[in-house]
Amino acid sequence: MKNFSWGHGVVIALFAFIVFILSMLFLFPNGQKNSEMVTDNYYEEELQYQDVIDAKKRADNLQEKPTYSQDTAGIKIVFPKGYDNSNTTVKFVLNRTDDQNLDIKKSEQLNADQSILIPAKVLKPGNYTLRLTWTKDKTDYRLDYDVIWK
């Protein structure tokens, strides 16, 4: 039997490190799958972020906030029953966390029962961030929700 020297230990450690790095590359390729920015106008939106912070604070201070629910028809965004929707513009963005091509952006008016329906046919299973923005009498509000569509 040969003697085990420090040279053998270095070679074994180096080989183990190479195997570890290669296994990380081949077993976990998701990190390089989609490394694009969430938005194309990242820097312009960053400059306007104080407006977003203010809109979120105003929405947090509301007594009754819009909510969302999911069923087989899709995702339904519902405003409170007593909400006066005159002079109101509602926009929503559903950002797909893993694929920008599946994002959904719309600007709509509320229907008679103070809601908006995002139909199931435009949704793909996965994680979304629902960014709900509305303007009432020239005042902006914004709420963000994490949505898992199955």
C-alpha cells in the first residue's frame, strides 16, 4: 500500500471542488434561464419611485382596500361596495416573475359591481405580482399583491 501524502490530499480536494462546481452548473441551471430586468424602463421608473412610495402609503391608509380573488373564471379585483368610481382610472399589471413575455398590462373602467376580471384564458400557471394602481380625483393609489395562479 502506498503512503498518502499531502500532494494526494491537494489533488483530491481540487478534484472534489471541480465536481462540486460542475454539479452546480448542471443540476441548478435555473439561475441563467431568464436573467432579464423586470422592466425595460428600469431607470426611468427608479427616478419616479418616490411617487410609488407615496401612492402605496395613501392606499395603506384607506379604511377599505380593493381585494382580489381567484376562481375558474380568472382573477377578480373588487373595490369596496361604497366606492365612488367617478373620476377613477384603474390600471393593473400582472408581472410574471420568471418570464416577462407573460406579463399582462391593462387600463380599465370598473364594471357595475365595482370589479375587474382578468380572464383565466390569458393566465398561465405560475407566480405573478399584481400591481394595482388607480387614480381618484388626481390622487394616485397603489397596492401590490403576490398571486399564485394554478
